[in-house]
Amino acid sequence: MNRIFKSLLIFSCSITFSQTGSIEGKSVFKKDNSILPGTIVTLSNTTYGTISDIEGNFKFSELPIGKYDLLFEFLGYGKDTLSNIEVKENELTKLIIALPPGECFEKEIPNLCPIDSKSKSVIPIVYGLPNAKTMAKKKKGKVKLGGCEITGCEPYWFCKEHEIEF
């Protein structure tokens, strides 16, 4: 009985005197400050990780005090690291993480078919919910519907002659 009492006392003291803090922030795209829901955010060399919510917000609660490197990435965008983020006892560290453009945003894709380098049979691919005007263009063969854009790396053009997207 005495051992159980001592164990409970030590356990409760360690909880009472634990030193923790929190990090919270928002994930945005560096190019235009638009929010990035679904950004993967991790603390290097730990098991802590989270994903930003629909508003781009993320939070790490009850972190042991110390310095952390915050790693973040979003599919189709760049990756980045914020180093030496200090977590202080009973304090909330607020951050805005701005993801750089990834390789999909850095290259410009011309509307020339990669097979024959001609643009005569090349049409744009349109993403998102089509309106009546877009549907009329589709019926005339002036655009191709591409569904929902996910990463920004989806193809921009369609060659009708060779039936390829690029």
C-alpha cells in the first residue's frame, strides 16, 4: 500500500511540474498569401505531426519546452523548414508559415504538342465546376474538362490529334 501511495505521489508531482508550451499557426502560399488547408506540419526529430485545417490553421499543444525545427509541405507546392522555434513554459508561440512555389509553378508550359511541336490541335484543360459557357466551349471542342484540380501540377493542355495531356 505504501509503495502504491509513493508511486501515485511521484506521478502526480511529475504532471504538476511538467514544463510545456504550445505552437500554433497558419499555412499560406508565399506567392499570394492564400490559405493552404491540408498542409503537413511536423516537428523534426520528434513524433509530433499534424495537418492544417480548412482555414490553414494548425496547433501543437503541451510540447516539452525547447527548440524545434518545424517542417511543412503541401503536395504540388514547395517544402520548407523553420528552424530553432523556441517553445517556452506555459507560452503559445504563433507562426505563419508561407510555402514557396514548387516546381509546378516555376515552369511555364507552352501550348505546343510535345509530339509534333504544333498548336493547331491543342486546347486548354479546364478544372473545377463548369458553368454554361464552359460547357458550350466543351461541346465545340474548344476546351477539355479536367475535373477537380488537386495540386496545381495537373496538365494544362490537351492535344486532340495525339490524345495526350501535358
